[in-house]
Amino acid sequence: METIKNDHVFFVDCDDTLVLWDTKDFPEDQWTWIDHAGYKTMLVPHTKNIEVLKKFARLGYHITVWSATGYEWADAIVKHLGLTEYVHQVMSKPRYYMDDLPCQEWMGERVYYDPLAKE
């Protein structure tokens, strides 16, 4: 059994959080191609959220990147974006959880930045 010895844990999703699938609102020089599982996919790195991930890592948080697509996709995104030095763990997004409280009561604050919002 693995024990995460850090009381500060930050979970980050991949799709439409670290990478954006809808590229039409972004110039071509922001597009990136990722080759995963034999398919080449065009995405846009979500730079604002990537910087937030790095900030939490620098603050000493244990960073877990997850994806509903699965841990292999999360791993591919982390490596493609050059985030391996910031990310401690990749995993599939949980499908179920067991707790006496609904996650809204303990999950903490949601952090997300609109990729098209002006600073």
C-alpha cells in the first residue's frame, strides 16, 4: 500500500482542464499534436491551468493528474506538456467513492480558469 505523506493534495483533470479539445478559438501556433495509442490528436495546452498546477507544486502540494479516459491518457498528457517534475502521480478519475459525506462537503475549492477570459 502506498501512503501519500502530504496533507496538501491537489487533483487536476486532463481534458478541458490541462488541454483543450476545442481549438477553433485559438491561433494555430498554440495547437499541439499528441500521439497516443496510435492516434494523433490536436489539442491546445491550457496555459493558465498549467501555471496553477506548477504553482501548487512549488507550494509543496502532492499533485495527482487524473482522467476519466484513464491513467495512460493522464500519463501521456503530463509527459507531452513537460510536467513530470511537478506531478507526483497519475491515475484514472474515480468512478465511485465511499464516504459518509458528499464530496461537496470535503473536496475543497474548485480551481479553474476560463481559457478565453482576458486577464
